[in-house]
Amino acid sequence: MTDYFTESFAIDSAPKKLRQTADGYLVCSPRLARTGIQTYTGTEVGRPEMKEVRVYRPESEVFHVDAISSLAHKPVTIEHPSEPMTPKNWRKHAVGHLGDEVLRDGDFIRVPLIVMDAEAIDAVRKGKSQLSVGYTAVMVWADGVTPQGESYDVMQTAIRANHVAITHTARGGPKLCMGDATRSEERSMPNRTIVIDGISAEMDERSAQVVERQINKLEADIVAAKAALATAQTTTQTDVATAKTEAANAAALVQTKDAEIATLKQQLGDAKITPAKLDKLVSERVATVDRARAIIGDALVIDGKTDADMRRQVVSTKLGDTAKDWNDDMITASFNTLSVTADSGNNGNGNNGVGLSHVVHVIKNTDSLGGGDQRAKAYQTYENDLSNRWKTAGVRSPV
């Protein structure tokens, strides 16, 4: 993959100083490229997720014959154009050009340069004197260490120059610049003012860019931290509210359970078998068994049966399917009625019966009391007694 890059170097004073020709052009033989590691931002090399990228330019690639040859006769521009230089846009961007005498100078490459545009010459005289090479290269991404012991993230190969731009700040540093050493220091003085927390500060363009980038990053980090804090506070408030609700629900549940426990204790106390309750239960069971046997005799099943079970046996035996869907109250009413009928044949004197013999007995007794009204009253008493007998389980009030 081939990518497009820029590399900055200053026009050096030696061995040939920057000079002006008789025609007014500026000429020199500056250093344009070098070996070693160059530091780029991640965005510059297509890795925006990386803050900085250490790019290694090995000697074998920088001084490769094709890389050196690519520098000859390349156009010179003021700053980098927004597109690679071609014959179609040369007239639009070019302010000069390189020569063809490309030489190695230690770890650097020198190339003759001429600036021919009046505005560009004026910009150089005012301090814009450093150079940046626009080029393409193949990036080989792999962590490594140079022969000098410096680590790097990626290595450049197949380096090919496209143009050289005149700029304020060289990637190689302010010491690589046009003119002699004294003028170099003068031209490397701050040339831009930025405001930090209300305080103005002057610095060179590259330093200003670095500071501004760090300030922007810090501001972004502060915004992110505030957002995280707000989220944490909201989460905490939600958790507290949830905890309070859960605590209130738990307290209500405890109160409910306390009420249930108190009720169960009371029910246990009420259900406790006392001698009086036991006597009553025995008496009631015996009465039920006796009355049931009086109706269906030995067909009655007693073992394992409750009083309600025995009453249902009696009613089912007597009424069959008619009573199959009756509830307990209906069964009890029918059982009591059947018990009344059964009692009418079990009393020799007829005084406690409620059947026909009881009616005769009542009528006889009321005759002696004086007339038909008494008989009618006695008969009505019999009717009422018969109608309500199921409620008293067969025990009739005395006439």
C-alpha cells in the first residue's frame, strides 16, 4: 500500500549559504531528507487511534537509488498543496524547483533549490525558511528496534518524492533552517501567540500546534470526566432510591408476616384440644354414628371417616344420584331430616318422636286442654318442629 506523506527539514547554511542571484532569485543547497526515526501523529499516517507513531526510515530506503533519483527536478511550493503535484497543477502551486545534483551528506540528502516567485522570496526573507518534503511510501507496520537501539512502530519503504514545501516548522526541528547559525536562531523565535487560561504566550507554529492539541485533549478529557461523574451520580441516586424502596417493602413484608404469625398462634390456641372440647367432639361423633346407624344400619362405614363423611353416606344411600352434587350444608339438612323420620319409630312412649305417633300423642294431649283450637295449635307446633329439626340434630323441644 502506498501512502502520501510530508517530511520537514531546514535549509542548512553549510556548505553553501542561501544567496540571491543577480535576477533576484534565491538559491541554496539545503538538506531535504534524513535517515532515522520521525515522529508523526496517528492521524497523519492513517492510525487516528494512536496518539503518536514512530516512523523508521532506514538508510537502505532513504539512500536507495530510486528514492534519491525521485528528488531531482521536483517543484517547490509554499506550504503543501491539497493535492499531489502534477503537470496539470504545476502552474497553480509551484514557486521554484529542485536541481538534479542529489548528494548524500552523512545521514542527510542535499539537493540544489531555487525559489523564483516574488511572494515566496518575500516569505522566506520574513522567516518562513524551513522545508517539508511531500512524498509517497509503503508502510510496513511492525514493532522494531533500529541499529542505534531506538524502538519504532512502522518502517517506510519505497520512498518517492513528489514536491518540497516551504513552511514555518520542519519536522526535523528549528536548527535545520536557511542561512547562517545566527539568523537561524533569529528565525526560530516564536511567531504565533496563543492564549492559555487568559495568558498570552508566543511560540513557534509547531510548538503552538502541540500545545493546542494537548489543551484540546485535556478539555475533551474533562468533558468526558464530567459526563462520567454525572452518570455515576445518577446511578448512585437511583441505587439509593431503589434501596429505600426495597427496605420499605421489606418492612411492610415483615409486618404482614408478623400479623400472619400472630393469627396462626391464635388459631393454634383456639384449636388446642381441651378436655371440654374433647368431650364435646366425642359426644357429637357418638350422636352422629347412632343417628346414621338408625337410618342405614350396619352398612355405615365408620373407620377413617369424619362426621361429614358419615352424613354423606346416609344421604347418598337414601337419595342416590339426587344428592351427588350437594354441598355439606345440603347434606347436613337432609341427614337431619332423615334422622327425624328415623327417630319417630324408635321411641316407645312417643313423647320424643316427630313422626305419626308424635302427632297422635300431641293431638291426644291437646284434646284434654279444650277443643279444636288447641289441636290446631299442637299440629302447628309439630309442623314447626319438623321444619326446624335438622337444625337441632333430632332433639325436639318438649311440647
